[in-house]
Amino acid sequence: MKKALEGIKVLDFSQLLQGPYATQMLGDVGADVIKVERIKTGDIYRDMTFFNKWIAGDESPCFMAWNRNKRSIAVDMKSEQGKDIIFKLVAQADVIVENFRPGVMNRLGYGYDDMKKINPSIIYCSASGWGDTGPYLKRPGQDLLAQSISGAIMTSGKENDGPVALGTALCDQVNALNSVYAILSALFYRERTGIGQEIRTNLLSSAIAFQMQDYFTIQNLGVPFERPKSKIGHPGNPAPFGMYETKDGFISIAMCPWPKLVEALDDKFLMRYDDAQILYDKRDEIHGIVEKITKTKTTQEWLDIMLSLDIWVAKINKQSEVEFDPQVIHNNTFVEIKHPKAGKVKVTNIPFTMSETPGEISRASPLIGEHSEEILSELGYTEEEITNFINFDVISVEKIK
């Protein structure tokens, strides 16, 4: 079947997470994504990992997670021959994505104005930490730092916990989604007008945007959010919204009519709290009373009781348990693919379906410059020229030994 972005060529100059995730999403729905990497060393994320553990000896799980459905060309971007190769790729491309610090691509001669001269209809997306101008221009931009400045780091946890970082790089991932949102909009506009454009996204704006509901409330009601003393799940919510310990684990309870929860807990004494203001003002006290009750039964017992009353409740899974959750299995959320060096690896599947143009994971993350020769051949270079490029370190090619 055809793919939604079939025929769209993306040049991916990005590294680490936000840019690579954006281009991976484009590749998942059919775009030909060419990852332009440094010769021999590649994306700096290839040298980072968790737990100091690696796959197949030296492959980074961090890199592998965000770089499927791409081909890699490793090229010396500063050499004249390397520039010629990149400019030929630009002439054929539809989209460019980069997330260097602002100004780096311009200094290298690969900024939007440079690329637009070669390809007037190019769509050029720059993803940065703070934006392309302003007082933070020269600061390094990174997910934890964006969580900090955006206030997100003070929304989780309890009143006296101090800053609590989100347990995943959510700012990077939200900005990747915003980059894709903008790129697809620009592609649609170009389809109608033939006009390309420059796109700029940044971590800080995206981090604030995904707290839109909170900031709208704060700025328009003039009431600051105060984190609860208990495991209430949101600074602005009343009881019972939150997390509760059971006899053998934890459950989360979302919004539900208080009388229904009282029925589930089988404690009519709790009806004295049945008032919207009381449920907020005494939420920590109420949480403690409810949790004493939830500790008396197992997670499954509470799920059976509460779901029978249509209460919004769920088991709290550890990440090691998620792949065995019945709905996760049913949704085919994790799949196995073959990596050229690591063999079979499990990956998170494309998180949506399309009836006419379904996405597909057709390639694992590439080795450094794995497709350099293939891409140069498509550009019209001869075998002799390609061999010379390799010999003189214009490009590099990693192959399985």
C-alpha cells in the first residue's frame, strides 16, 4: 500500500532526541529520511546510554529508539566535496530538519537562506532549546533545563518534595510533535502554493504549551497551584484524584462522583465530605482516609469493584510490567524488528493506524554512514568517485564485520 508521505525526502541534520524523533515520525509514514551524520562518529547520541549498558557491544539504545526508518550518510560537512554532496541532496529534498544551537548551520553555510538559494521550495525546520533570539540564545538547551524554566518540574510530587523532574524527556518529545505538526502544515501549504518556508520550534515554548490548561487557570483566575501534601495527582484537583496504595501495589483514581467511590469503599462515613469545596480543601485528609481503605484489598479486587461501578480507575504499572498489560498486547504496542548488528530488537510501534496509508517500520536505526554509498550512487556518483570519497575521508561507511 502507498504511504502518506511517499515521495517526500527529508534531510535530517539533527542529533540527540527532539529532532531525530520528529524525523522518525515522518519516516514512519513513508518519507525517505536521510540522516546526515559526522564521519566515523555520527550523531552524538550514539555515545550515550542508560545504566552504562550497550546493545550488541557498542550500539546505544537511546540512539536506536529515535532513528528507525532512516538511511544514514556520514559526510565531512566542512570539506568542499562534502558540501557538494549535501547541496546535491538539498536540491532533491522537500524538508530539512536541524537542532544545532542557533547560528551553527548558518556558520557552516547550511542555513535557511543558503538552502533556499539551492531549492526555493524547501521547508526548513530548526528546533532549538530557547528560540533563535533573546537573552538565552547562547545557553545550552536540553529537556531537564526546559522542564526547569517552564515550571513543569514543580508540578509533580508533593508539597515538600522540592523539584520533581518528569521521568521521561517529555519536553523533547512534545517539541518533536510540534515540529512535525508545523512541517506537515507547511507541506500542505506548499502543495497548494508551491512556496516553501522556514519553521522554528523550541523546547521552552513547547514545554509551556503542554501546560496550557494550568497556565490558563493561573493567569485568568489569579490563583497559584499548590502541590498537595499527599499523592493527589494534580495541584489543582480535589480528592479523590490521585494515586493510592493497595495490598499488593497501587491504583490511580481519576475524576468520579464522590457517592460512587463511597459505595465502592463501603464506608458511609465518607459521605460527610460530599461537597466540591470540601473535597478540595481537605483533599490531603481525605486521601489518607481513602488510602487506609484501599490498603485492605489487592489491586485486582479494587479494579473488579470499582470498574463494576464505572469508576475511572487503573492499575499503576511499573515500566517493566507495561508490555504484559492486556490492552498493550491487544494494541500491538511493541513489535520486534531486525537490526543489522543487534539482530532482533523490540521497539515501540507506530502509535496510530491509517486505513488507506498505514505507517510501517521497515528499517531499524542505521549504522554510521551505512547507506553512504547507496545514497551517493542515487545522486549519480560513480563507484570510483565513491571509493575516493571513502579513501580521503569525505564520507565514512560502517559495515557489519
